[in-house]
Amino acid sequence: MTPPRAPLPCPWMPALLDQLDARFALEARDGAHDLAHCLRVARLAWSLALEEGADPEACAAAALFHDLVYLPKNHPDSPRTGAMGAVQALDWCRAIPELADRAELIAGAVATHSFSSGTPPASPEGAVLQDADRLEALGAIGLARVFATGGAMGAGLWHPGDPWAEGRPLDDRKWSLDHFRTKLLKLEDGMNTATGRRLAGARTRVLRDFLAALEAELG
């Protein structure tokens, strides 16, 4: 598979994309956590960094590495993938001359990016990466990704008898629609940056409009 190219002024990026493409091709990843996802997050992280005064190259690199370790969302160790990936990201960064002096900064951002880990970012770059990854979970792309992820782990679209969990506990491992309330609709309030909050508001409205349309169709 030919990896997608990023319109970012980073001379180290083409070679890294080739390496990541070869690495990811060996793994059974769902369509929501592939190299294209990492590249979209890198573009978001670059834009957020420019707005928020963070290091754009470090943010873009951290975005490309943020899903370096992938486990299905229903795997018991899934909340630890950020910390596991950070260890590997150190080695990757140290092998790239342009990133070597920022290896610990980039790895630190990777370590704290995950929603499920609940770890607050320790740097502006960590805050940017966390926001960029969460923005990717919202909007039209987020809609596509939530159902792709659910399908990959065997979840149904929604509970046929109680889609809105009015008489049952939410369970987003069984029903993809439940993920909107367990995570996605909470992301806007957890954004770290002003730019992230602004973009999250628009993308969250896309999700709410979808939910309203779905409710009308289900009756």
C-alpha cells in the first residue's frame, strides 16, 4: 500500500510514512486506526500548534506515532496503548536526526493522548495532540470511525429494543450508538486549547444533528 503524503513542510516525514506504512501493513488494524487516521491527526495537530504556540513539528510527529501500538478497543490493555507507544516512539524519534533532540517531548505527548487512560497532558504539545486526536473522533469523520470501530470488535449498531438506553446501562462494547454518550459527546468539554474547543463545538453539532435524525427515523 502506498502511504498518503502530508502537505506539511517536514523533510523527515516522507521516509517516516514509508516506515509506518510497512509497520502498519503487518498488523490487523481497523479502518479507524490506520495510517490515514494518523496523518489526519498530524494535519490537525500542525494547525492547532500554529494557533496555540506549540512546536508544530513535534506535534505532527507525535500524531504520527500516537497509535504506534494498536489494540482493539475491547482489549483489556487498550487504555495502556499510549504509554506502550510512547516507549517505542522514543526509539523511532532518536533514529530521526531532526527529531532526536525532541524525542522525550514527543514521547511524552504520545503517552498522555488517550481518552481512556485519563492522563492529563504535561506539555503544550501533549495538549495539542490530545485535542487533535479527539477532534478526529467528532464530526463526519468521527461518525464514520465510531461505526467502523464498533463493527471491527463485533458491536451492533444499536440495541434493537432500547437504542437510547432508557432502561438499560450503556455498553459501547456491544452497541456502537452507546459510544456517543459514553465518550463522544463529552469530548468538547474536555478540550485543552481554545482552538480545539472552537473546532470541537462545530464537530459536536454534526453528531447531535445525526442523533436527532436517527431518533426521527427510528420513531
